[in-house]
Amino acid sequence: MSRALTLALVLAAVLAVVVLTTMEDGRHFVSLRRWLMYGESGGTKDIYAYAANPDNQYGKLGSSLLVVNPNTVQLLSDDGTILYDLPLRMASPQLSVGRQLAAVCDVGGDTIYILDQNGISRTLHTENQLRYFSARLNGSDYLAVTGQKAGYKTSVSVYNGDGALMFDFDSYDNYLSDAVVTEDRRSLVVVSLEPQNGIFASKLRVYDMESKQLKSGALIMDGLVMDFHCTGNRVLSLCDKRFTITTLDGDTLLDRSYGNLYLHDYALTGEDFCALLLGRYQAGNICTLTTYDMEGEEIASLELTEEVLDISAGGKYLAVLYGDRMVVYQRDLTEFAELEETDYAGQVHVEPNGSVLMISGSSAWRFLP
């Protein structure tokens, strides 16, 4: 009888998962997973507290929150405990988070700090007062570093999660401002700054990680790459004057000039989409929020007249923090959930499961749709 009862319970559980997955495109199943992870949904809970600092940067390292500013690096557990508090002195910290590691680069400085859940794991230092430009981790904890090198304009180096050097390249001719290893660890994408026929341009150079040979390149005319993101075979490049989506083979799928519009915000890390927030005026609330798929096609567009403080993409969700509320949209900009009391939050971080970390000046908490 007990075996029959166990079998019946298993079959019932499987049937419930199938039903939840098929209903409303799996939204109920996603809610079930959130409930199993965090408990009751539909509310907020204070889980992190830290010192207010206008220069704070935030990142999730596992279930913990990493808070970085020029004077300190803190890691806070989800029960509010400070796991470590490291006093540092940095001029311009850049934070990048991978799977189990985080990298804090003092841009223009001579040190990169690699951290795990226990604190600083290791550090990288330049020689002869040379400077680092960037340090980016991918989802496999491969670290790509660009910086100065004696006798060259720039160099790029790649280290695996254990700190072993996997790739290095020195540039005689052009400045390499940024780099990242693709998620499959087969390619390295490097941002090169170089003039073309008297016009400033950025070039995305793609190297094979095994052969260390240049595979392809994509030219971005009249654009300085300020941020970029790799997903699958796509490179999303956020520039000062335009936004592009290119392939690792060098094909351009989207080249969206801002024209006479101003870039207010962006989100590059959706599962199969990205978002741009462009406005008619440099300061003001009249903006257009647009999502694009990875083929460069527009998915949806939404005219906004409310103040937008921050946007964040994760999984199939886009969180938009307005002045007095927060809305979670799906990629087609249909509303998924709404939070009316944001309690002075100034930033948001949406997880792939749709939960949102609400971040204020001195505390952060999770909203469960």
C-alpha cells in the first residue's frame, strides 16, 4: 500500500508540474519555483543593510549581495550578515560578477581584486606604474583584462577560474579598451579603438581562444563602445551614439543610431532580448522604451511619460523602476507584475525567475511577483 501511495504522489506531482508549465506560458510554474526558493510571494522583505554611499555599485554573488565603492568591498548574506568587509582605496572601481567569482578593477589603477564567497581570492598587479583599463568575468569565471604594457599600446590577458593564464595578446597599433570571453569559452571579444578615414570608430575583434588567431571583426562607425554583452553568437554593443547587434562572424544585424534622441538607460542581459530607453530631451520624462530580439528586430515599444529611475533585464523579464512604483514586464512589454510601494529604491536587479531585488541607498530587499 505504501508503494502505491508513493507512486500516486509522484504521478500527482508530475501532473501538477505539466499543468503549471502549460498554463499561461509557464507563468504558474515559474511562480512555483519562486515559492520553493523564497517562500510566500506577493510581498517584500528586507534582507540586506549597508552604509549609504552615492558611489555604491551592487552585484549578486550567489545568494549574497556585493557592495563596492572606492573605499570598501562588502559581501552581505541574505540574512543581513556581513560576510566580509574589506577596506580598499580605489579611484574608479569597476565591478564584474561571474558564477562563483567577482572582479573589482580600479580603472586607471594598478590592481584588480578577485573575490569569492570567503573574501579576496587573489589580486593582479601591473608593473612600473602601468594602468588597467577593464576586467570582465563571464559565466564560467573566465577573466578578460585589458591594460597598458611596456612597449605596446595595450595588452589583453585571459585567466581561468583558477587564475591560470589562458590567452594573451599585445597590440602595437590600437588601444584595446574592453574584452570578454564568450560563454562557451571558445572566443574572446575585444573592443578596439581606431580611426577610419578620419572618423572615429570602434572595432569588435573576435579571437579564437585555442589558436589565438583573429577570426573576424565588426566595425562600428562613429561610436564609442561604453558597454557590451555577449550571448550565444551575438555581441550587443552600447555606444555613445548608437546601439548595434553583431554576430561573432562579423555580420551586423542591427545598427540603431540614436539620431536626435538621448540615451536614458538600457538593459542588455535578457535571455533573448535587450531594451533601450531613449528620450526626446536630455532631462525629462518623455521617453520610449523599446525591446529587440537577438536578430535585431523590434519586439515592442512603449511610450512613457513617467520618470524612470532604472531598468534591468533578466531571463524573460524586464523590470522598470518608476518614481513611485516598479513594474515587471515581459519581453513584449506586457505587464507581468507591479509593486506600488518602492520605499525609496533607486535601482533594481531582476532575476531570471522574475523576482526583483529592490536597492535603495542603505538597504535592499526582494520583491516576489
